[in-house]
Amino acid sequence: MKKKQKRKKMEQNIKDNNLIIKNKNDDIEDTFCYKLFEEQYFDTDKLKELINYVLFNKLDVKEIGILKWIINCVDNCFIYHKDVDDYYRIKNYSKAIENKWDTDWKLKLIDVLEKK
């Protein structure tokens, strides 16, 4: 089975699952994590979608673990981006995006974790 067909099949199997689980799967293209990790693009709209999902849905233990993983990975992406010896670069990086992550978006996600 070709890679694109395989991805489509996986997306169909996961489409009924939630946005957090979709973000954990590296083969699902249209997610915040895929765009950041694979395409090296910080998609603020996808992040806001993920934040809204987290704010308005009850998370189970597995989802909480994935959310912690996502937060850690995003932090690491900013670290890798600034490391001159690392090839990873966020294509649309700006200090404004990083500041918004540190002072707003990340805090909203952490706040959800602290309430669990």
C-alpha cells in the first residue's frame, strides 16, 4: 500500500478519535504537531484549535499524558531552532510566536493539566 493511501486509511480509523490523539500520530498530516514537527511550520490556527479542544473537553489519563508530551515537544522545537548545530528550523519562527507560546498558549494548556 502506498504511503498516502496508508495515511488516509489511518486518518479514517482515527477520525472518530479526538484531536489530542490525532496530534500524537506523526502520520496524520493536518494537525498542529505534524505541521510543527514534520513541516517545521508553527501553525497558530491549529494550535488554537487544539487549545480550544483541551479547554472544552474532559481529558482522560492517556490524553493528559499526550498533552504533557505535546507541551514538552513544542518547547524542544524552540530549543532545537536556536541550536546552531541542529538542522531543525521553524520556517515561520518569530520572537512574537515564541513569546505567545511561553506567556499565553502554553500557560492555558498547563492550567488545564493543573486542574486535573
